[in-house]
Amino acid sequence: MIQFTNVDKRYEDGYEALSNVSLNMNRGEMAFLTGHSGAGKSTLLKLIMLMERVSKGRLVVGGQDLNTIRKRQIPYFRRHIGVVFQNHRLLFDRTVFDNVALPLEVAGSNPRETGKRVRAALDKVGLLSKEKLNPFQLSGGEQQRIGIARAVVNKPPVLLADEPTGNLDPALSEEIMKLFAAFNQVGVTVLIASHDLELISQMDHRVIEINKGRILHSSGKH
Amino acid sequence: MADKKKKQKDLKKPKSSSGAAKVSGKNSSLQSYINNHLKVSKLSFKEQTDRPFSTLLTCSVIGIALVLPTLLLILLTNVSAANIDWEGSAKITLFLDQNTTALEAGTLSQSIAKHNSVANTAFIDKDRALEEFRSQFELGDVVQFLDRNPLPHAIIVTPADTLEEVRQIELLMEELETLELVESGLLDALWVQRLQSITSFLEKAVLLIALMLAIAVLLILGNTIRLAIENRKEEIAVLKLVGGTTPFVCRPFLYMGVLYGLGGSVIATVLTAIIIAILNTPIEELARSYQSTFELSGLDFESTLLLILFGTGLGWLGAWLAVRRHLDEIEPT
């Protein structure tokens, strides 16, 4: 599903964020990406999201060669990838419902279908009762779950998360991780960048360790 | 190749229940496109009415910028319209050879009257002309010291209405001057010519002023939209992240520009009507002193529509330029 082949990412100022990264994730697989901050975890996720472009090597996601994808095709590609951010990036000028509905709205889903899917997604993260609230009325953990609901609302085959538990206490973090595992259970390919090693070790999934832009090792369940 | 295709299919529709959102069928995609337009236009409208003061301010600036060229254009149209009436009074005076007899002159006058480009002619006998000269001017008495009448017979030619331009009347005069008995012709149209030069100068001036003010409107709008884009940076980034296409992300800002332009041109229409009403009182008084019933005619329905369309179009263009310039800079990070 996600295939890096000898990928380099060099920024304009010469900083090499990733060097010679090769990695293969199968469909329906779940993996953790670990490493110190600045090791290149976020960069790797950004390449998959096309927020950054590969400098050298080849990156194929879902059969789509990201080296050759045109700028105007990027939005359509992104609709197949759900992303969860550490700071969740919710919009505070609208309700929880409208936040979760965004990916459907940009894809032109009709209002009835949107309502159905948004409520299903909110139900999955256990926040169906909060749909009319503004995100700032919610706790940090709840906000992150709204972020997850938004990432999965259009049922993307790939789900990425960048430090999704970075701001949460251990109990909430575990809850969030279990949520990701549940999506993986129904076939979604999940890749989570996290440095919460303790939590990761409990999860029994593949762990990819990255340091100074290189993959150190890739272990665990395949 | 086949493998790649299969994978692509995988990305779009995995087998499991977590299949990618079946976005919508062809029929409903048009429906949802229209829905989105409706929703965005309503939202933009609401957003602007939520901040009535700043919206009114922006619309007023645009309105005032549109009023000036509109008023100048109205003045110009009125003057041009009056111009055509006045041209009817541009007459050609043909002075005949001194040796021409009154009988010959009368016959010539009648034959010229039959010319296609001539409305009518009047023959002025030189003796009668002298008499008139004597009675009308105080210096008339000097005439008696002349040993003979210095005035020639004259024919006054009124050109047909079909000749609208001074140039055409000049051509007619040149043609009549070639007639055997005609010594010379005089076209009393210098003032019409001057008026026409002034009008064409004003036309160009109005166009230039309108052009500059249109650019000013574009700049004002561009800046307003740029600020709006700046304010909604995070929203734009998130929309791009969840797969919003450029037209989708642009749409609210384009509607914003259209609404500003619409509001501005409506204000311009109202202001123009008020100004014309205020100006018409002194103008009518002035016209009355010239025994004229001239008054400024304001914007008719067609011009009003044109003004509003123009203003709205300008709003769209200003927003489009701003969006094109600034939206690409915002990439999710």
C-alpha cells in the first residue's frame, strides 16, 4: 500500500531529512514510526500526504506513483488518506459536526449522506452527543477524537497520525491508540508516528525506528 | 501495468467495509456542486451581513469609485444627445457671383433645394439684405455713401437631417461651391465643430478616469480579499489537507468579491440618482433662461443593469486576482 524505494528528502537549505529510506507497508497493516524528534518521522508522513515532495527515489501509495502526480491531482489523492495531527487542527469557528463533515464537503457529498457518515464517525469515537458543540468546549482528548473522526469520515484506505497522543495523559493516549487499532481491524492501513515507546510496546504491532533520516530497523508483526 | 491498475483500484475501493467513501454518482455530483455554490454564497452573504459596518464601508468605497465615471458618462451622453439637435441648425450660406441676376439666383435656389442632402433653401435678395443691414445696425447709415450695393445675392441652405456630422455638411458645401454661379460658401458650424472636439476629448478623459477608478476598485477589493484570506489561513490549509480542490477553496472568496462588487454598484446607482436629482434643479433653471427645456436624464433601466453587472464583474475580477496571487502561498505544513 505504501512503498518507499531509496527515498531521499533534502530541503532547499540543504538539510537532509530522509536519506535512502526503503519501506514497504501492506494493505491492512498497522505500524508505528518511532525516533527522536527531528529524526524524520513527520517528513516521512508529509511525503505520503504530498505535503512535501520526494527529492530522490520513488514513493508509491496505493498504486499511485507520487513522483509523477500533478499538482491538480493532489486534492483527489488526499481524499484517500486520513490524517490526524498532534494539535488536531480543528476549526474553532464551526461546530464539531461541521469539522468532521469537511472531507465529505470538499468531495461533494450530498447533505443526507454527509449527515449519516458524520454521525457514524462521531459514534465510532464515542462523541455522537457532542456534534452541536464547538470544539473549544471539549477536552484535549475529545478534541483529538474529533480529529480522528474527521480523518476517517470518508473511509480512507490509509490513515496517518503524527504524534496523536503527544498532548494527552497515558490513559487517554491508550484509548486513542485502541481507536486506531479498531480502524486497522476493519482493513485500514494505519501508520502512526509516536515516541511513546511504552505505549507502542503494549500494542504488538510493527515498529519502524528512524534516526537522523535513516531507518534503523523495522521489527515486530508484519 | 495490470498490477498497478489493480492497486489503484485498491486505493479507491478496498474490499472491506472501510472502503473509500463512495463520493457520489454523476447526477448527484452536479447536485452537490450546485448545493455547494448555494451554501457558500449564503455563507458569504451571512458573513458580510454579520459585519455590517465594515461591509458597508468597503461597498461604499467601491460605490463612490464607480459614481464618478458614471456621472461623467451621463453628462457626456446628455451633451452628445443635445449635440445632434444643434447640428440641425448648422446652415450653409452660399454667396453668389456679383453679376448674378435675382432671377438666376432664384432658379438656382430652387434647384439646390431638390438636392438629396438639402432640407430647404432660402434665397436672400441682395437689395433686401442691404435694407436689413441698414435697419439692424446703427452703422447702417454708412451704406448711403456707397455707390453700389456691395452685398451679393445669397442662398441659405439647410442640410437634410440625414447629415449628422459636420464633416458631411462640409462635403455638401464643397460640392455646392463648385456650382457655376456660386462665388463662395460659408459654413456656420465652427461652434458645432468645437463642441464635437470637446465631446471627443471628454469621452477619452472619461474613459481614462473610468479605467483608473476601475483599477482602484480592483486594488481595494484585492486588499480586502487578501486580508480575508490571511484571516482564514488555517481553514484554507485544513481544506487543502482533506482534499479541497483549488476552485473549492477559492469559491468563498470569489463570492465575497462578487457581493462587494454588487453592493458597491447598488450604492453607486443610488448615489447617481440622488446626484442627478440635485443637479437637475439648477440645470433646469439655467436651461429655462435659454428658453430650453433641457434636463439631465439619469440612468435608464439598461444602464443601471450595465452598471451593476460591471461592478459585480469588477468585484469578481478583484477577488480572482487576489485569490490567484495569495491562495497558492498557503500550503499545509
